[in-house]
Amino acid sequence: MHRRRILQGAAATAAATLLPTSARATAAAAAGSTDYPSAHWVPASTSNYTVSTRPSAYPVQYVIIHVTQETFSDAVAIFQNPAKQVSAHYVVRSVDGYIDQCVREQNIAWHAGNWDYNTRSIGIEHEGYVDQPEYFTDAMYEKSALLTASVCDRYGIPKDRAHILGHVQVPGTDHTDPGPNWDWVRYIRLVNLLGTG
């Protein structure tokens, strides 16, 4: 019996390696793997983002920093609600920097309020409120900076304020996040310290 299971497992592994890369990627997505290894896969509703093949369809040139104006769990629930028409690639929890990935990086999350910026960016939401700086914990800054550094390293995005933007900087937006309490100097310093590129 034990030998049969080993042989079945070996056959399944061999069959998987014969699949085209796109089929393996689809299988990995279905299994719940993430683009960023420290994140946890909690998918947004397919009604809340656009399927794409980035970076071949659109270059990824920016990271856009958001603040949820909600709790972590409420923000994730909003992205899972098909009626909301909004999503981000990642959500970072305040207390410990825990990260959920809600949209694959190859797909276009609806986070910036500007289609052109959506197509060319990764959106990272941070639990909290713009007028409550106590939400911006050391753990949140550090874990988010590691994530942003990884995104920048993987897509060749410069680690500066011209490419790591606040939502407030997106043309046409009516949002003010991450707000005046977000410590940009600290954040950009951490992104550069923690990145490999």
C-alpha cells in the first residue's frame, strides 16, 4: 500500500512537470501560492479586478501606498464583495505586519482611481486611518517595506518617491491617504535598506 502511494505521487509530480508553464502557474494560483512568499492568499472577488498578463501587457512601474480607513478584516471583506468594485494587491495588518495578497501581481487591481495608474502599479493597503498614527506600527512599516522592496527588486522599480507613491499623488484622485502621519522618510529608508537591488 505504501509503495503504491509513493508511485502515485511520483507519477503526479512527473505529469506536473510536463505541463506548460502557463498551466503550472494556473495550478499554483489555484493552490493558493502568492507572488510574495511572506503573504497569505485571500483572493478578492473576480468582479473587483481585471485579469491581465503583466508585465508583458503593461509594465509595472509604481507601488502605490494606501491606508484602508477600515480595519484589516473589513478591508479584505470589501475586496471579496463583488458589489464593491475595488481591490488592492496586498493588505498589511497594523499590529504585526501580517500580509494578505488579494490580487495576483499579473492582474490589475482597482485601487488607484485612475486606470492608467492601475495598469502600471502594485497597490498596497495598510490597516488604519489617516488621522490615527498609532496604526502605523514598527511592524507595519518594516513588513510593508520588505514587501515594497521585493516588488521594486522584481520589476526594476526605483526605490524613490517618484515611483513609490501615496494614493493622494495619483492624478484625478479624491483620496488623501496615506495622509500626513505616514512617515515617508522612514519608509523609503527602510525600503532601500531591506531591498536586495
